[in-house]
Amino acid sequence: MCGIVGAVTRRNVFGILLEGLQRLEYRGYDSAGLSLLDDQGELIRFRSCGKVKALADKCEGAQPQGTIGIAHTRWATHGKPTEANAHPHTSIGKVSLVHNGIIENHEVLRAEIGLEGFVYSSETDTEVLAHLIAREVEGSGNFKDGVVSALSQVEGAYAIAVQHLDYPDRLLGARSGSPLVVGIGIGENFLASDPQALRPVTDRFIYLEEGEIVELSATEISIFGQSEQSVASRTVKLDDRIDASEKGSFRHYMLKEIHEQPAAIEQTLQGRVGQDRILSNIFGVEAASLFAQTRAVQIVACGTSYYSGLVARYWIEEIAGIPCQVEIASEIRYRKVALLDNTLFVTLSQSGETADTLAALRQARELNYLASLCICNVPNSSIVRESDLALMTKAGTEIGVASTKAFTTQLVDLLMLAITLGKYRANGLENESQLVERLHSLPSILEGVLAVEPALKDLAELFVDKDHALFLGRGAHYPIALEGALKLKEISYIHAEGYPAGELKHGPLALVDEQMPVVCVAPSDDLLEKVKSNLQEVRARGGQLIVFTDRQAAFSESDDVRLVHLPSIDPVIAPIAYVVPLQLLAYHVAVLRGTDVDQPRNLAKSVTVE
């Protein structure tokens, strides 16, 4: 969730910290703060409620100066979004700490440390850790040893950056369950939750492993943990464009990212799909032997990624002919799983740091799965490093909290997985070339789908004053209905529910009236006539229908039926295309309602806490 930035340099770090927070704001924007060790040797702190801009405005008159500092943008867990609860948290005027994660035993620690006279000014679990570190550093007489001792008493998840008045040239970082990277500069070094924060100052990074602690000066990096690799051998050079996070001419990141989907899918296919086949070894050198043994697939994910897994179930069972189960990561962790022999464990995560999905993967290692495969958008993320096999999506940086291009590129990867698994069936896969042709057609099809945007701007007005909406689909389009409903609720704050169209009569029909817009995904496929019958049930109850379809479906428009015609699309790839107008609809509804599209309330881009 929260975003962390730290810097130790030979120049003023204020601008670096502030820009880093701005680039990480998608991780949380309830409050923000920073601390510096100034030129007079004093530890100064600035905090504010709301977004990073509020912090920048607060600092403007003070013009903070210092060569070492830490900063934080918050997604609230313990304690409301107030200035008192904003990070950094301090202790005894010497320790300043920023934290991403949850200290699960903070109440026990608070009770213990409170007896020693520490004063609390917040409701957060993080302040407890600041006091604990202060106590342990004082007791050990050493910065690193004190931090190590403090963390040994902590239960939960954390990524931290901490500075100490008595160690003016040192910055400490540590991670357990939450991501943290080291940025390597020339005569300066950095810490951050995400490399994106530091791209203006460096392109060289080290991804810290679980349980590692790092000590930074302007010229030195020391990493303490299990790895015996040198700093140089662990350094990764990124080549992503620095300006990937710029909106350009678009009003919002979300709209930009929706329109980037044809190019993102083209990039995801590049180098992986030949003229008539999926290229070998795109999942890793060991994939062929593992896929040949695969007799079932277990997909685990959260949120939007979970819905992409639901679509993939249809593809894997139809194309590959093997059973596929899809489960929410936070649920599978806490039940006893009955495994089929030779089950491939597949995780889906856009960030690669989703706490529940990571925990499910680590749990799966202790069980009798054949192997683990992750599909992810962030190279070198925890889930990539900890999986046996990996296939990256090539969506590029996605800033909008409501995922769009990361979802569609994830679907493309999953379809490639289904095709590849199908090749290992006893009789092989006879239609691989036809399926690959459909993959190649996706970018141009999505360009055609994006052309319906003007019609969606008009339709958005139907939702402006509504409190509820229902999204319907059947087959592989049922998960697309779920995703459409999620997009609407995420950014417009309209309550929306996705439902299988055939289940209307088993309860949801009771909700339908003239105040309930009903959105249906209804392409020409084998289930079209069934869907048409379901929609007649809505019309009979006075519901307003918005139907996404193609002209071959032969729907008739009327006062209570609004049609959005898409190009004729092959049923296999239709789910990837049909989600795009639902994204656009949600976007334009949110714009009309005046919500913060890119940073909707109460949400964050990367969910790194349980």
C-alpha cells in the first residue's frame, strides 16, 4: 500500500523525496510526510493530510535543506487519515521512521514500551516501532544492531526506512512481507517501495529479499541477510522509459492507459508469438517438461486479477482440456485444499507484491503442487523471484488505481498459457495456428472498439444520478461483467454488481426497476439466444438495458434498450475486447460525477498488506 522514499546524498534531498512521493502516490494518498536531517544537524519533519501536493504547499515557505531524509505517502490501516497519524513517526527527538505494512503485535509492544515512559501522539502501529527502535539503538549503542534487535521482536509485515540523529550519514532499510528496493547513484544512494519513485535519479536497482536489512551511506551499500551475492552482481539496470508515468494529452492516467491497450497487447505478444504458433520456452526452460505433466491448474489471485483468472478457466478447460480451479488468494490460504495430482499452481498479480497472493504462493510450496507459475507485470518483483516459472505481461507502468491495460495483457498471457498447455494434450492441438491468428488480430480489433467512445460519453449520463447498477454476462463474459461492475464501483462510487445472466430469476430480478441500469455483454456466440431471453425478463420489469453487442446479434433498440455495437469478434478473444468499452463507460461516468478518477477514495494500487 503506502509509498516509501529515502535518500542519502551530497546534495539537497528535498526535491528527490517530494518527486518520489508524487511518483508513488498511486500507492496511497490519505496523507504524506517527510523528514530531513538539516544543515544545522536538526531532525525536521513535515506532515499533512491529503495528497502530496498538500505536503509540498506546506513545505514551500520553509524550503527544507538536507542531504539525508525519508518520506512517505500513506494508505491508512491503523488510525484515521490525520496529520498526527501521518508518517514519518519519531521517537525521543532522534529516530524518524516510515513504514509500509502492519505490525500485528503492536498492542503488546505498546503496552510493554509504554511502561518505559515513551509518549504516543498517534493511533498507528508504526509509532510503536519507532519507539522500539529508539530503545534498542540506545541500548546497543549501534544503529544497525538496534534496528535488527527491534525487528526481531516484531510480528507482521513491513518495509521501513529509518534515520537517526546520532548517525547523520546513515540510512537503514528493511523488508519482510512488503517490497523495498535500493537505488544506486553516483555518490548517492536511495530507498523506495518501487523503482518508479527513483527513475529520475537512477536506473540501477537492487531488489531486497525477504528478511534483508540494508545500510546506506552516500558511497556505500551494505546488505545483511541470507544472500552471499555481491551488491554488483545483484544490481539490475532498468530500461523502461522515464516518461512512462506522464499523462500526455489525456485528462487522466486511466484514460491514457485504456487507449494504450492495443500497443500494450502488441508488446505483450512481441517475441512470443510466431506467425502460426506460440514460441517455445516463453514460460521458462523447464516449462515444457512441467506442462507435459500438468493434469490440472489452480489459479490464485485477488481483485481484477481474480476476474482474469475466471476468464482463463473457460480457455484452459476448452482449449487444453484439463480441469481448472480459480480461487481468491485470501480465501485459499485459510482452508484445507484437496489437490489433484500434477496440479500447476498459477498466481496472477499485476504488481508482484500482493500480500495475499504472495502468502498463498509461499503456502503452496509446502504442498504437493507440480510447480508454480506467475503472470505478472513487474519484473524482479517478489512473486516473480519466488515462482518456478514466470511470464511477464508488457503493459508498462500503470498509474491509475483502477486497472485497465494490466488486465487485458494479463488475459493475453493466460490465453497463451491455455494454448501452450493444449499442445501437450495426448492428441496435441490442431487449431493452434487459428488461435494464434486471433491473438495477432487483437491490437487492431481494440483500435476499432475504442472508436465507440463518443457513444459511451452519452450513455454515461444515464448513470450520473443512479445509486446502483447491474452487469450481466454468460460464459466467459460473466467474469467480464464482474470486471465492468468493479470498474464502475471503484471510480464512480456507484454500487454495482456483476451476475450471470441466467441467475437473474434466482434473486437479482427483485432489484430491477426503472432506477436500476442493467448493462449486458452480449456478443454473437452460442449463448446469445439464452442471453436474449434473460434480457426480456429485465424489460418486463421496467429495467433500462444497455447492451454491448455486435450487429450480427440483431438486437432492436428502443426507449428501454440502448445498444453499443462493437465489431464482430471471434468468441475466443471476445472477452478481451468487450471489457474495453466497460472501462470507458466507468471512466466517463466517474468524470461526470466529479470523482478522483486516478486516485479513488479508500483504495491503493498495490495491496501489500493482508
